[in-house]
Amino acid sequence: MRIIDLQKTQTNLWRKNLPWLIEHGEVSDKPHDYYAVFFKNAENARYKLSSLALDENGDIDRVCLSSLSQGEHIELEIDTLADMAAEIIHYKKDFQIHYASIFTFVLDRRLKIITVKTWLARQKGKLTSGFNAEQETISRDRVNLLKLLVTHYINQRPSRTISGFHLEEIVTLVYGTLWYKHIKNEAYSRRLNLLLESLVISGDLKEINAAYFVQGQAITTIVEFEKEEKRITQQLKMHKNIVRFMFIITIATLLIILVLLGMAGIVDLAAIWHKILEIKPVRFLLKFI
């Protein structure tokens, strides 16, 4: 027996928030501050919330959805929404906030956790963009770019109509939603365009109608890169261990020579130890111990 019926709770949340989402949708008087709701069923069909059908009591009877690919309209019982993948997007003037479920939307609507987190990330980007303008970004690397595309290809949001990526969308994924305001925005676009062409030549991506589609070769490329990266990491670790070992051997050899010279009467070990104790950091460390 379940203590909390998540499906029933989700249905109740949809019932309470769908009228508000419709009211603040694209038909609102705020073109830079509105919401859109997308759904995806088990057959991978994608829909967008268009309107609500109410009963004679003013309660939600059915939900009207429009297909993103076929242009048809369907009506569903509100209980069926809990069985579909959902995405709520809050469109702002220069960016978007994505909610992966009705739970995260309600939580953010009450506590503004995701909104504040997004705002802080944007402010941090504004403050650091000037300092990092001349630095190389790791995500510009072609393999890391390929990993990014593979991840977004696997975890496709319900609002996506195709599995391909356009150049502007990829630039936004890599550099953020404010990339077009940066002084180097044209350089960003050119660099990613060259990287994408390189991935197309190697067979990792396929370009169709200015959209880039992930291919099976991408997994092989990533696996080979990770193997090589792991090998280099192990070599660096081994090199560091050798350097540490040689340092210890050198110190031990110097101490042995010093002791032998002291036993031979060439070096006064007591005087050397007294000089060492006079060093203030050493005295402080011994007192602390």
C-alpha cells in the first residue's frame, strides 16, 4: 500500500495549475514572459498544450493538445497526463527556464528555487565573461562537444520536434543563452561550425538540411577518447609517483651522508640541529606538536 499516490498527486497538480498556465501562455499580453507546456507519450508523439475543455461546473473535463509534427489536435482525459513525459518552459526575454515535471514547476512557483538558481548563474556569467574572454573553454574541444550532443540526443525533451541540432542551438548549449551578446559571438559561431564540420567528416555527425544528427560512430569516438585519456592519466600518475619516490630517496641519501659525516667528526650535528631549531617556523611547529 502506497503512502502517497504520486499519479493522483500529479493529476491534482495538473488540475490546479493548467488554468494558470493557459492564462499565462503565448496568448497573454507579455510577449517576453509566458509559458508553454509540452507532452510526449510512449509512442514518442509530441504535443503542445493548446486549451482546456471545461464541464458545466467549470471544472476541467478534457485537455486539448496539438501535435508538433502532424498538426492534428487531440483531446485527452486529465488523468492521462500523469502517464506522459512533460516539460514546462518559461520563456523570458533572453533565456528560458525548463521544468522537467509538474512537481518542479510547482516547487519553483512557490519557492523560486530554480528561478533564483538560474538568475545567479546568469549574473555569474555576466561577471566572469569579461575575465574569461581570452581563455580557452574546455567545451570547445571537439570530443567534449560530441559528448554534449550525444547527451542531449539521448535525453530529448518533449518540446523537441527533431533529433537534430542547428548551429544556433549548439552555440546556446555550449556558451549559454547570452552568447549572442558577447563581443566574440561571431568567433564562437565560426569555431563551432568548424568543429561540427570536422565531426561530419569523421562520421560522428550527419548534416541534413542545416541540422546535425548524432551517428553511431560518435560512441566509438568517445570510447576511444576516454581510453586514451585514461592511459594518459595513468602515465601522469605513475610519473608523479616516480618523482615523489626520487625525492624521498634524495632526502634519505642526504640524511645518511650527514649522519656519516657527523660520526666521522667532520660535521657537528648538535650545532646543525640547534641552528634548525632557531628557525621560527620550525620552533612554532615543534611547540604546536
